[in-house]
Amino acid sequence: MADPVDNENILHETDVESSVREDLEGSGQVGYDNAHIADASVAHALNSTFSDTEAEAALNALGVKINAILDILQANGLMAAS
């Protein structure tokens, strides 16, 4: 019987690789596209009657996009959730 700790011959290696591949493919994780996130606006023109609500809305929209990117990174195991 093969030694399961043998670094050159892993017991049931093909089955393990197949199982891991199926888990990754079925989970929508690494290597698969996630939902598209629209580009954030990079041009903000503040008019002469500038208001705090304009700046707040722009910052909130940017925060939503940043959080969507973080969610994708976490869902794909590329960063810790907390």
C-alpha cells in the first residue's frame, strides 16, 4: 500500500485534484467572472453654487463601488472578510 505522506506519490491524487477543481468551478470563485461593476466617475465639476449634498452624493456613489469590489475580493478568497 502506498504511503499517504509520500511527497512524490499522493494517494488518490487524481481524485483529490478533480474534487478540488469541481469545488472551485461550482463555487463561482477564483478564475471566474463576477458581475460587472461600472467604472466610477473620475470627473466631478462643482459649480459656483456648490453644495454639500453634491459632494456627499459623489462620495456615497464612490463608496458603493469600493464596497462592491471588496465584496468580490472576499467572495473569491482574495482577502479576509474581516
